[in-house]
Amino acid sequence: MKEVVIDSGIPCHEIKGYFEKEARASDGGRFLGEGWEVVLETHEDQGYKNLKIPKIRLIFKGEEGAVDLAVKRYRRAFLRGGA
């Protein structure tokens, strides 16, 4: 059993939309894939003054190979570059 934790600043609705296509929804923020599952937890960052940046924590769990592949696909789908 492997567990990978990723903290993300990507909007929650985008991440949920991705996992709704790639896995089946279980309860609340939990999605089940083939040999893996991911739980989405929403946290509010301390931010700076009036700027609050929501954080999403993704917790992948499951078979090592399946988790590695799911994380790789997630990261590729949300690869972003700065300007």
C-alpha cells in the first residue's frame, strides 16, 4: 500500500472535474480508480492580508504501481507554466 500527499493551489472545481472523468465518485471528496483512490481535502491558506489562497490536499492511496500512474497522470493534466 502506497500513499502520496500533494498540496495544490489549483481550484477545487477543476480538480474535481478531472477526477469525475478519471475515476468514480464515492463520497464527498473521495474518488476511486483502478487500484487507487484519492481524497480531496480543502484547506484555507493563511495568505497575506486580504489575499486568501485556497489549498487542496490530495491524498492518493492504493497499490504502488497504480498510485504512481495516477499521480503521474494528475500532474501531467495540471502542468502549468508561469508567465
